[in-house]
Amino acid sequence: MSVRTIYVENYEDNVLKDASSVVLSNPTGLWGIREKLSGTVIVAALAPTVKESTGVYTYVTPDLDDDLEYEYYFKITRTNLDVEYVAGTIPVFTPAISASYATLLEAQAYFDSRLNTDAWDDSLVTDKSKALMNATKIIDRLNFKGVKTDASQALQFPRDNDTVVPDDIKFACAEVALALLDGVDPELEFENLNMVSQGYANVRSTYDRSLPSEHIAAGIPSVSAWRYLKPYLRDVNTVDVSRVS
């Protein structure tokens, strides 16, 4: 079972615009989300959505069976009273493709109690999901203590006797995602480790690279994420990183 986030974008004249209302409802007004094969209604019609940003609306589903497909409709009522129904499908959950250590809901809960999250708050849901998945890939390059709980699992966590991903790893995933959304490029940061000084016009900055930042050397673009990850590493002094070009 897992929670999913679905979204719809309201374009008018090729521009994202706020609608008068956006709810879940099929054209007959009988359901919002239903199981595709059996037709079992999961979410009733007229369930409200949340406006994420201008013209972008989301809905967080209840727990859905990972082995089943679901279908949904958004009902968009525009300010000029035009109505559009947008259909979509929630596919069978495929961890190898879509897994990230933190879900959108978990990351949002984490950021709700954190300051300076503008890069997250101002991003579209699709970009947040991409950032979390990329953050997971970055984290999984590190050399962690122990072994996977299940040798066949796609991700590095859970490990050893754990059956769930530790909260610290979820928090680290959220922090890396925030850094990526804020424009931090891990590859560029890594290359800059070799830079001793840089200048522009009459301004010059000099850096002491004799003690490089270990989180940058490890490919982690956030020192906050690094603090969460560090206790789980096999050897914090010699981090084994697999870099993919």
C-alpha cells in the first residue's frame, strides 16, 4: 500500500492560470478516483484539491494497493465558468522506477517545520518529485554500513534488520532535493574543490582547499543532508563514492 500525489495544470491561452475551482469528479459526478478493473470507488466526487502554485492543483490519495491500477478525473471550473474534465491513470507502483526515500508528503511534513525552504515551496510538484528521485540516486552512491535487508531491493535502505527506511535518510533525501531545486550542481561543486582562487574585475576570492568539504567530495550538495547521512557511512574518513558521468 502507498500514498500517491496526483496533479493537474490549468492552462488558458497557453498560460498557467488559477481556476475558479478544481475538484475530483468524473463527468457524471459519481466518483473522483476508482479502481480501474473492478470500478470500486476509492474517492468520492467533489473531493477538494490543494493549489500548489499558480494554476497547479494536487490531491494526495489515501493508501492505494501497489498492485492495482486506478483512474481519476479532475473537474476544472474556470473563472469564465467553462468546465473541463481531465482524466488520468495511477499505474501499478514500480519501485525501481519511481522510488525515492522520502515521499512528497513526508518531505512536505519535514519542510513545514524548517526555515528557508523557498526553493521547495516555489517549485512545481513534478519538479519536487524529480528532485526527490535524483536525491535518492545521489545518496545511494555512498558506501553504507551493513547490507541491504533484502538483497533484491532496488535501494540501499532499509539495511540489516530494519524493515523501514530510517527517518534520518528521509530527511537527508529532502535536504538534497532542496539543494538541487535551489540550483546547486554537485558535479560543479566537486570540480571547484580544485580551485584555489577566482576573480572577477577587481574582486578576487581565495579558498583553502587543504581541507576540502567532505560532503562535497562525497557528492552530497547539502551539509545538512551530510549530517544525517554521516552516522550510516561505513567509514566517515574514506568515503567510497561511485560517480557516474
